Amino acid sequence: MTQLGRTGIDVFPLVLGGNTFGWTSDEASSHEVLDAFVAGGGTFIDTSDNYSAFVPGNSGGESETIIGSWLAARKNRDSVVIGTKVSIHPQFQGLAADNVAAAADASLKRLGTDYIDVYYAHRDDASTPLAETAGAFEALRKAGKIRAVALSNYTGARITEWLEIARREGYEPPAVLQPDYNLVKRLPYEREIAPVATDAGIAVVPYFALASGFLTGKYRRKEDFGEGPRQFLANQFFSDAGLAVLDVLEEVASAHAAEISTVAIAWLRGRPEVVAPIASARTVGQLPALLSSATLELTADETAALDEASARVGERQAEY
């Protein structure tokens, strides 16, 4: 277990992503994954009010509803940590104060709980004054509806602005940050966001820890990519530099008799600001490799080799 920054919340150093619930995992399969995650020591479950509105026939909130039915069946609400998000649900767009309040109440109802442990502004809303949004989150915190204010997909400059507002108004500042960050996507996080998070003592829980599956090692040739959304996202990392990262991962994994994905997440967990990476599992069979990342310790040489290989991917990103 590790501390989630200054929230006072203890968490297992791997977060289970709930984006598959109601999408590629039905309710029964999702409950099985949740059960296995908790049995393996897991505590922190991540979702969003818009999961999975991107699936034809869904309206958003399906993941929260499934998590809520699991919490009700297991009666374990106080032993797990729930994080969810606001701003892109089809019925609750943006971060205006009234929308944040209404969306939070809708999430609480779907989850079947009276509090959310970690509540994220999912995506910045430039059309709403940041002071209004920060005030809305503070109101939820004071009402006991959320325990910690959190941000996702915010630039370093906007995080700094929120922190300044919180300081000026006496609000509780953001305590958790969820960026897109992994071995083949180190920028812009390391350059623009990590310094702000470090200075402010913000806990970092990166999403896309496995780069949409690319860092599992299953995409080695163009022919390995299918037509699904995850394959489409993973395809962006297919390059000589990306494949070189997989080669180093494979060497390190072999030395530890571990899965490539285990090593990729262990590297991410070892980054200075990172508390717990986020990874999702469609089936129970995918969980062991993820859970093992919480205890795998890489040597200094292994970390350096991965750093060097992945930095070349970053150099290529910086060209565009």
C-alpha cells in the first residue's frame, strides 16, 4: 500500500481502470474482474461518468452502474477507493458549477454511494471560468460528496492556475492528477506537467499505462493490428523506436520471468511522481500480469535501458 499524495488515502500501487465495464466486459464479467482485483490486494477503481457513451447503444454511466451493483452486492464500499470524472458525459457537458453539481449527484446515484473518494475534472473546459469550476469542486468537498479534488488531461499551465485560485480562495487544492503517460508517450507530461505536480505534491496516476495494448508486446507487425478502437490507438506507437522499446521490455521480462506488460507498468510505477498507474482488464485472466507490477522491482541498469530506449520515442514525438 502507498499514500495517495496528501489525500490521506492509502491505495494499492495499481489502479483498475473501469473503462471496459459495460463496453468489452458485461456486468457478470466486470464483477468477476473486480472480485479478482480486490482478492489480489487491489483497492483503487477508476471510472468516469461518460464510460461508455462512446459505444453504440450506450448513453454513458454504464461503468459506474456496474461498479455500483458490485458495491451493493459485496457491501464493501468503505474498503475500496472510487475515482470518477465529470465534463464529457453527453448529458453533463462542461465544468460550469451547476453542471458539476448535477453530474456528481448522478454519479453518486449510479454508484449507489454518498461519497466519491477522488473526483476528477475529466477534461479542461475553456468556456467556463476556472474559478467557477474550482469553486464547484470545493462546494462538493465541503458537502462531503467528494474526498479529494483531482484533474485529468490538464496542461501544466492550467494546473498552476487552479492551484493559484485554490490558494487565493482558501480552497483545498487538487491532490491527484491523471495524465496520459507511459513508456512510449513521455511527452508532454515529463516536460510540462511533471514539474508542476512535483512542486505541488500532487499524486500522479497515469492512464494508458500500456499504451492501449502496444506495451503488451502483441503488436509486432502491421498485420497484428485489427479494426477495433484499441488497435487504432495502439497503432500510433508502431515505429522502429516503439519496437525497440518492446525489445528492451522483452529482455527485462525474460530476466524476471515476467510478462512484458508487468515490466512496462513497473517502470511507470517507479517514476518519481507516480503513485499508481491505471490499467484495465477485460477478463480475469489479464489481471495477474497487471497485479504483479505492484511488486516487481527493476534494477538500476534495467530502468536505465528502458529510459534510453523510450527517450528515442520521445525525440521522434518532439519532431512533430
